[in-house]
Amino acid sequence: MPLAPPSLAPAPAGASRGLRPAAVRAGRDTLNALEQLGGGLGTALLALALLLWVLVVTLACLVGVGVLLVPGALRLVHGLADRERARLGRWGPDVLGPDAAPTSLRDPAARRELTWLAGAATGGLAWTFAGVALPVYAVRDLTFPLWWPLLPPGEDSRPWWWSVDTWTGVAAVALLGLGWAALTVGATPGMARLHARAARRLLSPPPGTDLSLRVAELTATRAAALDAHVAELRRIERSLHDGTQNRLVTTTVLLGAARRSLARDPAATDELLERAQDAAEQALAELRSVARGILPPVLVDRGLAGALSGLAASSPVPCTVDVDVPVRCPASVEATAWFVAAEAMTNVARHSGATAARVTVRLRAGRLHLAVTDDGRGGAVEGGGSGLTGVRRRVQAHDGELTLTSPPGGPTTLEVALSCGS
């Protein structure tokens, strides 16, 4: 009896749905890695120029005229090191540096920064250049079949070490481009991590260093958390006292009046009960408003993207929302991000005169980055009745950072980075 041929069943739909998020995640990781390597390449080029200046100062010291230039050179090195610390902080935990720029080679911090400078200007430059060059090679070789026929006759068309005279050679170049593309996706995230790890190791305080700066920072963060908590309790108490409590008192008074008038004037009783019902309904609405201000139910049910979409839908200023957060953050972080966005959108509606706004949220290296931008008149400052002081306290409570850019004439951008504790 002959065997029936095996049936070619289609791949499960779940497999294709599972591949799509993986591809998106790989693409996002690659773009982030290229952005990090590009920033590292810029730092490396500056480090190379500064290293040459340090060598000039060193040679000048041999004849005694460069001693006076040493403190200035060390300050330049420290400035570049702080720039790199800030760049690394945007992609991960903050990197702490010394309180002040070192001015002597006897300072261990100066020696560590000089060691980092030498490494960044040599191995770091080669490493980041290789990472940035990979996608350039991939694009060039993948597009080679498109522009090779357009070359004039006799033009040198060697993309690498061999000449390309036939379409077979063109296909080989395109195949090599696929290899460069695969290497870009597979290798650049690891290259970015290794580069950042080496820089962090040299720019972070060595073991046993006095961590008074970090202690002071954590003390300030704890104080900010307590201030934010107290301010939130005051807001809730004020909302309950000025709104809900007054409505309930009114309801009680009206119910008492209705009970007393029931025997004397039944017609007036119905009106009093209707007014009491209206007051109770208003009290219930205000209670719901206070509860939503503490933790919006939509934030629990639909996540940060859904909550921000609800904010945008209720905003009098047209607002677009772009959220790319593949996993849920801690509830307190999401609540803080929602509060920041709500306060910023309130300020946009009240003070900016804007015609459009945009809310962007990204999750990078364990930190939630939120930005609210509007096209209004600008000129926003903290302490001007905009509530930004309270926003800053909430952000600091999560060991986060707040940056406000609002030149006269606009646009205004409020950027917040919150630590997710990962």
C-alpha cells in the first residue's frame, strides 16, 4: 500500500505573530546601539584631539614651560569625561564623578580620567568606528546592484579587493551586503554594551572612594519623595475638604430640612429631596475625581499608553501620543509619568497658546523617558505658577531627572527620565 505524501500544513499563525515582535525588538536594539556608538565615536574624536594636546603639554613639561598648562589640560580632560558620564547616564544608571575638576596628577581621579582618555582616543575610536561603519558597508553593498550599471565605462568599480565586471560579481557584492546587515543586527548591541562597560569602569569612582556625593544625592532624593508625598496628601485633603465635604454637609442639611417639612409642607419636601440628591451626586463625582487623581483606573487596566491616550483625547489642544514601552514599568513609575504628562498638558492648555502638542515615551536601559512638546509661545519657567516645582519633586523621588527647554517664541519641551529600578 503506497504511503500518502506528507501534507504541507501552513505555519501556525502564532509563530508569525511571535516573530514580528522579535524583529521589531531587534531593530529597535540595533538603532539604539548605533545611536550609542555614534555618540561614542564623537567623544572618541574629541578625545583624540585632547590626547594630542596632553602630549604637547607633556613634552612642554620636559623643558619646564608646560607645568603651568597642566591644570588647564586636566580641567579639559575632566570636562570631556563629564560629557561622557552624562552621555552614559542617558543610556543607563548615572555615572558619578569627582566633586571638582582635578588639578594635579597626584589625584587618583585625574589618573583614571587620563587612562580613560588614552583608551577612548585609541581602542575606543577604532571600536566605535567599526560599529558605525558596519551599517554603512551594508547599505553600500546592498545597493551596489542599483548604481553599478550607472557607472561610466572604465570607471573603477571595485567595492573591495576584487574587480566587478559581471553580474555574478555584483551578486557577490550584494550577498556580502546581506552579511554586513546581519552582522550589524547581531553585533552592534553587544559592541555598544562593551564600549559603555569599559567607559563606566574607568569613569566611575574606584572601590573604597568616599561616596559622600552619592549619600547627599540620595538624601536629597528621599527628601523630595517625602515632600512629594506630603504635597499629594495636602492636595487630596484640600479636594475632599473644599469639595466633597461641603457637598455632603449640604446633603445632610437638605435631608434634615426635608424630614422636618414632611408633615408641614409635603410639596416642599420633594424639592428638598431633589436638591439633596443633586448634592449627593456632585459629591460622588468629586470623590471619583479625587480617586482618579490618586491612581487613574485606566492606568491599571490599559497601561501607560492607554492612560496617556485618554489624556490626549480630553485635552483642548490637539495632542498626539507615541508610546514605545514593550513591558510594564512599576506602578509608581507609571503613575508619576502619567502625573507629569497630565500637569504638562494642563500647562499647555492654560499658558502656552499652542495649537498642537506631542507626548513621546520610550524605555531605554532601565529608564523611562517621557517628553511633552508644544508649539506655543515658550518662556515657561519653574516657580511661575505652572506646578513644575511639584513635578520636579515627584521626578526626583524616583531618582529621575527633569529638563525644561522653553525659549521665547517656543517650542517648549519638558523631558523627564525616571528610573525603573532595573
